[in-house]
Amino acid sequence: KQEVTQIPAALSVPEGENLVLNCSFTDSAIYNLQWFRQDPGKGLTSLLLIQSSQREQTSGRLNASLDKSSGRSTLYIAASQPGDSATYLCAARNSGNTPLVFGKGTRLSVIA
Amino acid sequence: DAGVIQSPRHEVTEMGQEVTLRCKPISGHNSLFWYRQTMMRGLELLIYFNNNVPIDDSGMPEDRFSAKMPNASFSTLKIQPSEPRDSAVYFCASRKLAGELFFGEGSRLTVL
């Protein structure tokens, strides 16, 4: 059974810093992995989707990597801004038909 | 492009009352998911449908919970009778079978 873990649960950084959020999963036979952002009181917004055949995906200041052999994914945020403050969730699934399994998220605060 | 649409956004009700939450998935998506989010347990999958057929309802906490998807553009999650411990944010999400998952804004339920 797939399990997804995100450490740390909370992170606070000064504005402008580059940062990495970590995600680990127990079953390396994943189909794809998705990173989401959630603002307080809002739904989850998809940031990046990485297929199992890919090593990374980029969108603007965000870069997500996938290492199946070690069961890890990272979300890199360049030049962080206060507007990046949110909870970031990682989720993995093992086939095209199955649901995503979510981590509990990392709550990021970027201090101006 | 309209996203996943959920209603109501907020519901306050008294213990014992019936609650119905509604979801309209993104047109063309053939998988639909109902999640519940609380501070204590994070995001939990309740049930999901592929092509309007319920595939896995093992996350539905009790018989008081039921979900239907009568057609490709509509789903309901019903709680009858409701209890205070059902208070949470309920999210609906949809995707094409092997694609990216998109969430609605959620329905915040408070049971007094």
C-alpha cells in the first residue's frame, strides 16, 4: 500500500531564498506524482504533474523532480516570495485507474 | 474553462439533519473523487467513480454516508443523519482517466 510522507510539516524562510520541499513514497512502482498548493480556506491547485517516465517538470519558478529508485520527489521554489506562502501537498498513484495518495503537506511561510 | 463546481460552499446544520453536497466535474473528465479534509486527519479519500461507476467506497466512514453519480456531469454526497464529528471540508475532484487531478473549492460543513 502506497504511503506518502512530507517532512517538515512546517517551514519558515526569508523572502528571496531558494528552498526545497521534500516528499517520500514507499512504493517505487508509481504511475505519476502530482504537487499541489492549498491556500487557507481554498481548494487544492495543481502545480506540477510528473509521469513515471520523467525525471523533472518545470513551471516558472517551480521545479519538481522525481527519483523512483529512492522513493523521493522534491519541489524546488526559486527566489521565494510572500505570495508563495501556502501548504504544499504531494500525491502519488500506482496506476492510471487508481486514486492519488496524499501526504499531509508542508506549510510554508515566506517572510518579507 | 469552468473548473470543478461544488455546492453549497458552506453548510451549517443541526445534528440529525440530512446533508447533501453536490459536485459538477470538469466536462470530459471520467473519474470523480470525493475527499474529506480535517486538521486532525488531513485529506482522506471517501469514494471514487470511473465512468459514473463507484470503484472504491472503502473510505466512506459509515453507512450514514452515501454517494451517487447518476450521470457524467453530476455527483452527490449525502450524510444522513449528520453528526458533529462529520464537520469538515468536503472536496470533489475530477480528472481524465490517467491525467491531472483538479479540485473544487470545497464545501465546508459544520454540524452543531
